[in-house]
Amino acid sequence: MSSHIAAEAARRRTFAVISHPDAGKSTITEALALYGRAISSAGAVHGKGDRKGVVSDWMSMEQDRGISITSAALQFEYRGCVVNLLDTPGHADFSEDTYRVLTAVDAAVMLLDAAKGLEPQTLKLFEVCRARRIPVITFINKWDRPAKDALELIEEIETRIGIKPTPVTWPVGVGGEFRGVIERVGFGDRRDGSETDGRRAAGPQAPGMVRYERSPGGQQLAVAEYLDEAAAADLFGPDFERAREESELLTEVEADFDPKTFEAGQTTPTLFGAALVQFGVGQLLDLLVDIAPSPFAREDAAGSPRELETGFSGFVFKSQANMNASHRDQLAFIRVCSGKFERGMQVTQAQSGRTMSTKYAQTMFGASRDTVEEAWPGDIVGLVNATGLSVGDTIYTGKAVEYPPLPAFAPEHFGALQMHDTSKAKRFRRGIAQLDAEGVVQVLYSERRGEATPVLAAVGPLQFEVTVARLAAEFDVPATIDNLPYQLARLTDADGAARLRTAPGVEVFSRPRDGAFLVALPNKYRIQTIVNDHPGLVLEPLLAGG
Ligand code: GDP
């Protein structure tokens, strides 16, 4: 059994695609799912004929709700690996959700729009990946359209983010003149010189080979063809010469792929492509299978790694109630960290010590759900009606374990939630507790306002809208929000909370979710005066990135 767990873990690749909105995340997700062989039977995508499959279901669900909730993960098989692609919301206001998803992955794919380069959301997400040492593969998308210069893009990433791109493909031409890419490393099965899918291999390591893709007349998708250097030079002339020179230059500046620095999060293997015509998507999947880390022993809250074979454990990285009208229930999404999950097993919730059954375990695939019988490290399991499980909670069997709490983002928006119909106070409290457990918004209380008026803290104002909309729709409690004049928050301790209780212009809150004390401030200048007025005060920044 033990070696079975290790073997199943070794063939898992669990990652998320992150990007600034509009860079092509939905497009590439669909393309990846089409490329891989979907495992889930219901709603599975088997080929191009079902192209509508995944994404449209997914999106109609989002539209129903008017917010980006989507599913949790797609799972598919590719070259003998099981690929788990976790979904992240696109909008910056939900970056806290994205952050939580990033705690559940072993690698990330950062998607850039070739014409725009680094955008605000890209910068923040890269920062989060770097802080968490998540290995990042970069995919520069939309190369079929006019784009920034490839070398400039590479330099921009290196200077602005401090992660060195190591291009594994290099583009020949751009926009309407996009000819293909030089593969600077061997991909997939072609690494050992064998043939794949009838495509001809060019040698053991194939730098210099050009993967040339073109759209067949009238059809949308690109068709791959391999050319050796002589043929490419013949066909593409100066475009190819230039690309080859640039590629050599990259070698000179030591921008060649290096597994060690990639795994340490210091370099980012970079691909050029066009998700819309599925150019480069196969290479991306090959790269994930070849180089992305498989699940490894995770550190618990005390910092000691839990070996993969130490019995089942996992943590909740996402929780969602009332996902749609036909499934009015609560789903807790678990990332399996160690051991084998078997449906029906009794697990212990680390935070409460309570045991619970896992009879209703599901995978999510687009809008449809399948019962899941077993799962391995790296997999995502949705537990239905897992009331009492909040985002960040750990569950396990056998040896006890508790994974570190999921850090909350620094809120930048604060609002007092007003409920006007006192006869609904009980429902109001239930709704607030539910949305807090899901991590939709941070719920705070101040002595000044009391229990009846919670204060909501958010990274983006859309989180407020979602809170109010869901309170009305799911709990039948109309509520309004009065914006408060605070723009940032700092953590303090009980002593600090007591000292600042009457300080002007600031407000002290307790956060029941983790028992923390937060000080909300109107601007950063006020931090300085507070510190000056209260020597020795504990005032710590929260995780930035909203
Ligand atoms: P998301 O907001 O990141 O999920 O972006 P979408 O996948 O919705 O894509 C945004 C827009 O860019 C859509 O109109 C796509 O058709 C388009 N798009 C995505 N990938 C490509 C590409 O490779 N080439 C071109 N020309 N357009 C693309």
C-alpha cells in the first residue's frame, strides 16, 4: 500500500492557471482539458466535437450567480499522469480566493497577454508565488496577434519580478507572421527520441527543432508539424535566422532551463503560444508532466513534514454553500496531502477533534458531480454537507496532523453591515457565520458597534456585493453596507487592542475566524503617529496582495 501511495502521488500534477483578466485563462483551461483525456465520465470532454462541454457549463453557472464561483478542479489524464487543474477566480477582488487555491497546488502556470506583458494582477500573483516558493511556468499567450518584443518581455519579467525566465520555446515571427517556435528543450516523449502520436521525433534533446503549426484552410485549430533546422531556414528565411540568434543569445545570458532553480521558484520556464488555436498547449502539458513537482510531504503547522504514506490527511482550501438551485448544500473542497482517501472513511477534524463521515464525497467537473471512491495526494475531493468544516481546516486519519492556517489578505475596504429587520437576527447571524466560514469576506466585530453590527473587511468591494446578494438570496435577510473610512489594517495583540480602544481615527476589531486583533486605519500616515504615541505597540502588516 505504501509504495502504491508513493506511485500514485508521483504521477499527480496539481496546479492552477493564474492571470490578469482577459489574458486567456478560460481559453487555455478549455484547451488543456481538450488535450488531456478527461477522467470524469459525466460531462467529460472526449474530443473536439464536445468543445462546448466544460467551459460553457461552467460559465452558465457563473452567470446564474453573477459571480465567479465556478467549480473547484478539473481532472484529466495525460501521458500516464493525472493532472489536477484547480480553478481560480479571474477578478482581482477575489484574489483572496486565488491565494487560498495557491496553497493547494504544487505549481502554477502564469498566463501573460503578449501585447500587454505584466499587468497589475500578474505582478501580485507572481509575488504570491514567489513568497510561497511555488514553481511557476510562464505561458506568453496570443502570439498570433501583434505583441511586444519577445526579448523585451523576458527582460520585463526578470527586472520587475525578479524571477528569471528560461524560455523553453522561442517564437519565430509574430502576429500574422507567427511561424512557430524553436523548441529549446526536448518535450515529452521526444526527450528520449521516441515517437509520439505519429509525430516525428528529432532527436534525444531537440533544441533547434522548430515546431511549426498552421491553421488548415478554413479551420480554427493549428496543426503541428516538425521541421529540422535546414527545412525551417529554408521555409522561414530571416524570421528563423533572427529567432535562432536570439535563442543563442539566451544561452549566453544563462537563460536556459534549469530544474533546480525552477523548483526553488527562482526561474520560470517560459513558452510562447496561442491558446485560442491551441498552439503551445501540448507543449505546456508536456512540460507540466516532465518538470512540475509531484505532491511531496507537506509541512504541518509546527513545520514538520507529514510523509505521503502517513495515513490520509488534507485541508479545506475552498468551501461553498448553495452552489446552485439543484444542489442546495455545502461543499468543502479538500486537497489531499497524504495517504489514500476512501469514500466513507471516518476522519478527524483537527481543529475540533470531532470525527465525521465522508460518505458523500464528490469530484467536481464543470457543473456536474461524480461520486469519488478514492483519491491520492494531489487530488481534490469535494465533501458534501460537511457542515462544520471551514476554510483552512485539516482532516486526517491515523496520526494527528494540523496544517498551517490559511493566511488572510490585508483588507483595503471596510463596511458596517446593517440589518434592519430585527425579527431575522438569528438568520442574519447564521448567514454571516456561513459566509465567514467560506471566506467570502472577513467578518470583524468591534466593541464600539457590538455583535449586532458586524464589520466586513475585504480586498475588493465586489466581495461586499457578493455578501449582500447571498444574504438576501440564501438567507432571506436584506442588508446594507455603510462604507467606513479605513483603507488599511494592521495586526496587533490583546495589549495593543486595549491600548488603542479609544485612539482617535482608528478602530480595533476582533476577528473570530482566527482570534486575531485588527486595527483599521484611514491611511499609512496614521500608522506613524500611532506608533509614535504608543511606544512598544505591536503593529504588524498583514499579507499584502489584494
Ligand atoms: P480570461 O479572462 O483570462 O479567462 O480570458 P478568456 O479566455 O476569456 O480570453 C479573453 C479573450 O482573449 C477572448 O476573446 C479570447 O478569445 C481571446 N484569446 C484567448 N487566447 C487567445 C489567443 O491565443 N489568441 C487570440 N488572438 N485571442 C485569444
